[in-house]
Amino acid sequence: MDPEDIDIREIRILPGTKKNGEKEGYDNIVIVPGETISIVGPTGSGKSALINDIEMFARKDTVTGRTVLVNGAHPPEEYVRDPSKKPIASITQNTKCLADLPVSEFLEMHIKARKMGDVEDVALKTIELANEFVGEKISGDVKITGLSGGQTRALMIADAVVISNSPIILLDEVENAGIYKDKVIECVKRFRKAVVFVTHDPLISLMCDKRVVMSNGAVEKVIKPNGEEKSTLKEIMQTDRRIDIVREKIRSGESIADCWQLFGQAC
């Protein structure tokens, strides 16, 4: 079957082994369209190894021994070997664009390669979506190598959603690039994408549908929020918005003296 004909209903991660050789303590982890999952744990706990297993559709052929299934079966080989057919987009802090082209031309080149419809319209929609994720707007006539790290990551996320139309997006600690993470989560749910965040950000973790807790190279537990954390999430969201306001005031050269005095309320 042509990989493009496969409707991805779920990605299922089967357990591998811990560093001591014991089986990981979970039955399976299921990722479905429109769902957000955070992977949390201290540095060196195995977070990056887990998303690598997902990206490579592991078949007990990685150091973790995990297996990743698509719709209950091993995916086509093209998913692993052919980048144009891979249903997964991976965006990390180190994601860079080396093409010395204006943003619009870069996107239009990708759109044409994907044989999509109205090239200019799709490029404009991609830029508009990317601009939902960052404070400093992206212009189509700016060279892509001139974008900031946050703008580059925002553009790659928008590209994955609109142009690549990837059903699964892996985001590795992109919050450090200054992206509006709540906007990203709203977007992926709106477009029915499955998104996996590797994160140290408590807001992202609490906003996700599930969180996978890593420890010592293995999955320790999978937590599905039951509503008990709603009040905590609300407080963290309010604090995060206030920090965003302060950040923007600093960037624009404004004084934050009054803002800090009123930080317990609204800036």
C-alpha cells in the first residue's frame, strides 16, 4: 500500500527495556490525531531517546528495544527511508534553515515540491500561522537565514502543519526559543495534529492531554490528568501571561517598575 494512502488513526509505542534489562513498566502509549503529549524528566532521563524511537518507527532495533506501530501494524519502509513520505516532522532547538532565500520563496519552493494548489496563497497562510506563535512578526521578503531562532522554529511548525501536512509533530524543548506555547497547542488541536513535546516547561506539561514521565532511560509512568490540576493550570497560565507582558515591555524598552508592583494582579 502507498504510504500516502494510509490514514494514521494512531501511533502505539510498545515497551522496551530499562538500563538494567527489565521491561519498562507500562503497557503501551497511544498517540491519536488532535492529542498533545508531553515527555518530562530530568536531563539524561531518556526523553530524546523516546522521541527518536517515534521518529524512526523503532522495531526493537534501537538501544531502548521499543516498538512503534501505526494503526496496529509496522509502518511501510518508506516512512523510515523516504523523507517525502515520512508522516512525522521533528523540530528541535537546533533546527536551522540554510537556504539563503526570502521566506516566501523558500515556502513556495516547498509548496511546489509538494504539488499543492495556489502557491502564493498557501505561503501566505503558512506565514500567517507562524506569526501566531511569535511576538516579532515574520515578513515574507526577509531572508530565512535572517530570522531569529524563535521565528525559525515558528515557521517550521507552521510549515509542518500547512505544507508538509504532517500528522505527527515532535517538538523538542522549543519553548526556549520564545514561542507562544499555548498558541501552538491551540493550533495543533485545531488542525487535528498529534504533537509530542519534550519539555521542562510546567505550562506545556499541564496543558497536554497526557504526560510521559521518564527516569533513568525508561518510561516511569504515563499520567492522564483527571481534572484535579485545573486550578493549578489556571494559576500557571495567568503567571505565564504576566511574564510574557513583562518580557515584551523589556524588549520594547519600557519600564517595568509599575508592572512588577502589580504583578499579583494584572500588569
